[in-house]
Amino acid sequence: MKKTSRSATAVSDRPAAKSENIFKRLVRFFREVVAELRKVIWPNRKQLTTYTLVVLAFVTVMTAFIFGLDLAFVQGVSWLFG
């Protein structure tokens, strides 16, 4: 069977899009940002406090864990290489 080759160029029926002014694009961007932020369900004060405490506790635990690993590795290297 013989394969037929097709042209790689695509022809579009619509005209090339004209680039908008940079200021119009910025204004549209900020309007879209405000519209998206209005859709956000913001946490109340109790939820925010809970989330903050959870994050702080997690960071504290992970810091202690990394510190412990670092201390163990330093002791191990000191023991190994004297």
C-alpha cells in the first residue's frame, strides 16, 4: 500500500487575531482576578486559627525531626572519621 502525504500547513478560516493594547490586557486580567476571588470561600476566624496552629505544629515537628537527623549524621560522621 502506498501512503499518501498530506500537507503540514493548516489553513484557518478566521483572520489573524489582532493583539490588544497592553493596558487593556492588564485591566482584563485584574477584572478576572477579582471575579475569581469573589468565588473563593474564605475561612472564618476559628478555621483560620485552627489552620494556623496546625501549620505551626507541623513546621515545629518537622524542624525537630530534621534537627535530630542532622545531629545523628554529625555524630555518625564524627565517630566514623574520628
